[in-house]
Amino acid sequence: MRRDLRYLGPIAALAFGLAVAGCASSDGLAGRYSDGGGAYVSSDRRVVEIPASERGEAVSFTGISERGEPVSSDDYAGRVYVVNFWYAACGPCIVEAPLLEEVWQEFQDQEVGFLGINIYDQPATAVSFAEDNGITYPSVIDVNEGKVKLAFAAVTPIQATPTTLVLDRQGRVAARIIGQLQSASILSTLVSDALAEAP
């Protein structure tokens, strides 16, 4: 049964924004959840909540942050966390950055984690982006090996930049936003839903 989330913005605005920015490309995974089974799928198929019974395996990864610190899936064990795939020259990534930070600030005291996955830039560029845009959560630098993106791609296609994932306490993908986040409330609701699930 699809959930009717009234907070979603107009489809035309989303489509226009993605077309103008040109960073995001569509992928078809959202269609798998449009047939019912308890999933919510936005009418433009860019925001998807995945029922617990339909989630894939837990994602396991290791990487190094833009500040040279080790980061791994173990750091988020037992917590809901958000993963955002981005790079500094991506227009939609710039636009959505303050929205992601807003949700991070809202939930960090509730043991929710946030992690960026930078797929193109070297550390200095990622650090500069964070400082310029007020981003306080870390990002993995994945440009050289791409192994972190591959770890997530093993359970859900990552064909658009930006893409934002919400992972449940078991480390499974519980929700996905393809393309630019249109409002903080969308992500906030997805995180709240994951937090409300039984541990």
C-alpha cells in the first residue's frame, strides 16, 4: 500500500530542477516498489520507502574521510544513518547541501548518523566544499578506488548524483531519494520513519 506523503513538492519543479542541473540521471529501481507491498513511491518515482521485508542485505564498507580519518559501516552499527552521494561541481549537490545539514542538526542528538560519499573530488576540494557550505558531517573520499560506492551499488543502483539513502538500524537501505533533495522535511520524515521501526 502506497503512503500518501503530502509534503512532496510539485513533480514539475523536481523534474525541471533535475533537467536544468543536469547532474542526475534516472534509474529504474523505484519501479520495483510501485506495485504495492507497503512501499511508498512518489508519483515521479524519485522518493522511495522500502518495506522491511523487501530490503536487501546490510551494506558493509570501509573508507577514509576528507580529513584522513577511517570511516566504516561499523561506525554506524545499530543506528539509523543517512548516506549522500555527491561531488563539489554538481549543481544539485550544492543546492541540497544546507538541507542535508539541517536534517543532520535535527537528528544528531538522536543517535542518527550522516555520511557523504564524494565520488569525484580529492580531499582538499571536499574540505573546501564543507567549509564553504557549513557541512559538519564527514564524507568518504571515494574517487580513487570507488569501493564504497560499489558496496552500496551491490544492494541498490547508484546511477544518479546526488542520491541520498536512509539506512535502518540493521544497515539496510530503507529509503532512497534519487536526484536533488527538494526539502528538508522529506528527508526528515524518512529518517523519522526509520527511527520509529522496532529495533
